[in-house]
Amino acid sequence: MIALEALAQDALTEIFNIGVGIAADALYQMVGEHVPLSVPVIELTSQHEAKKHYLDREPRQLCAIRQTYEGEFDTDAILMFAQESSLDLVRMMAGNDLPEEELAEMAQDAMAELGNIILNAVISNLASSLKMSLEGTLPVVGVISSDTVFTSHAGEQAAGQEAAPVLALTIDFELTAKRVRGYLVFLLDEPSTSKLIERLGHYINGTTA
């Protein structure tokens, strides 16, 4: 497993914090109220350890928004919330006056839009900061359990992927009288992780690749 050194960890935290701030501004433009987002807690771990983390902390069903990014490194980005919390986020976006049945009907589209805003803000700032080119797919929304977070779109866990790297972020959303915890993971392979760390080194040293 490739580990993050302290300077690389700090640099990633700085980059992702800026990206999260951009996402918060975009949400403000959409919903008309500030949605404070916490500084993300970042960990480079394995799929096996990350799965244990989610099973311990989120045994509930999760609403997941997934996008694939390709370029100088490839990653599947998955933004997750506890399923019951996702309706709080949809209500934030749709307004408090919307009837429950209409809220449920628009939930998938609203979560796709929310995921698109957050994922693209975070990834765009990462790519800009590290001078990388990344292109993303449209978001796919689904309900998953914690033990199937890292399965493929076909519903299968790829052989040997338990040890594959995962870059995991924890972000808190402060809504009115509520805190919604979001989890953002980037599924990587060893070459993509090495490329990310190489680019972080250039970023820290102020050099170009």
C-alpha cells in the first residue's frame, strides 16, 4: 500500500478544502442559503479497511452518487450519505414547502445534481491545482449498503481489489438544526495513486511535471 507523507497529506487537505469551499458557494447560488461544509478529513487506505470503516460507522443504507473520471489518472468518485439524510439534502435544494410525495419523486434527480456540483468542484480544483487533465461521466445515483460500496456497476467486486487504494474524505454538511455527514471516496489503482503522489510532489515543490 502506498502511504501519504505528512506534506502530501497537508497539501491534499488544502486542495480538497478549497474544492469543498467552491462546492459550498455553488450550493449557495442554488438554494439561496449558506451550507457550511467542514474541512475534509482525508485518508489513503485500502478498499478492505475502508469497507470496515463504513460498516462500523454507517450500517444503514447509503445514497451514492458515482462518477468516473479519466485522464492522467483514472478514478471512480463516489459521494455517499445515509439514505435518510439524503431527503434532508433534497429538501434543502427543493424548499420546505414541497409535499413529501413530490420530494420523493424528485430525489434521484436532485441527488444527481448535488453530486455533480460537489464532485466536479472537488475534482476540478484537484486537476487545476495539480495541472492534470480529467474528464468525468454523468453521475449515477443508487442506494447501496456499506458492504457493497466498492462493487462495480455490474454488481461485482473485482478480484484482488480488497487491497486496492482508496482515497477517502469525510465532510460534514451543516443544515438548519441538522448535521449531515457525507463520505467521498476515490477508487484508485496503484499507477493512479503513484501519479497522484508524483503530482503532489511537484505541487509542494512548486515545480512542473
